[in-house]
Amino acid sequence: KAAAGDKTKRAPRVSYLQLHNQPAEYRGQSVTVKGTVRLAYRVPATKNYLGIQEYIVYWLQPDGGPDSPILVYALGVPPGFPAIAAERPENTRRLPLREPVKVEGIFFKRAAYAAQGGLFTAPLIIADVPHWQPEPVLATAHSPFTTLELIAAAIAALLLAICVTAVL
């Protein structure tokens, strides 16, 4: 967040590689990342003095970066965001989400996670609520013709082509 006296100061936008390759540089610093949420689930929080009951784990595919994830632990879900699982799904082969977000938070550390090829690390950001801007739904263009009318027109064009060829 911005300092109390400077409301115009924003967290710098950083890439996956900056966080992964230079964790000491960014640890404890406010950062901004953009990416696509590919997986999200709820985790019950351990008993704490802040009264936090649960947090949401977001797996982000970073914009313009490698296919490696950025993990975000957030306190909430943006309004209107698609439903989030109550716990991590067992099978994550088909990732259910593809939602663009911008996250402003504190870089905490590189967290270890198990994957098919072994153990890997991913940058971990602690945040409040991601900024979600769903992609606009494009109006579908409706054809003024039915499928049957299009098939009839194609057959008529084919017959006309045969007749012209026969005359020539």
C-alpha cells in the first residue's frame, strides 16, 4: 500500500523472473503483478489473533513470463469472480479458471510446491483482494439465415455452376 503521506505512490510492477531470481531484493516490499488465475481454492486459517477464518490461494500464470506460477495468498475474492473450490482439487490437469487479474501485495518468499517433475519454487505474494477485470462478453453475431436456408443456397449455387459448365 502507499505510504500514509503519499497517496500517489504505487507498488512497482514486477515480473516472475525478478521475484524468482532476486527474492532478497523484493522480500517484504510492495509489488504489483499481472497474470491469469488458473486455479483458486480456499484454505482454513490456523487460529490467529486477527480473527482470519480462511484465505484464498490463487495460482497465477504471469503475463509475458514463463509457464511457471506465482502464488497469491489473499484474504478475499473480487465481487462477481467465478466460484472458488472449498479445498484444493485432487486433479488439476484441467485447470478450471482463466481469469485476468492484477495483484498488489507484499512479496513474502519463494514457496515450494510439488509438481509432476519434482519439487519447484514459486514466488509467493500476500494480498488483500486481487483486482479482477473480466474480459467483455462479445455479442454473438446471429446469421439472418437458418442452417436449412444456407444448405439450400449452397445446392442452388452448385446446380448453377453445373449448368454454366455444361453450356460452356
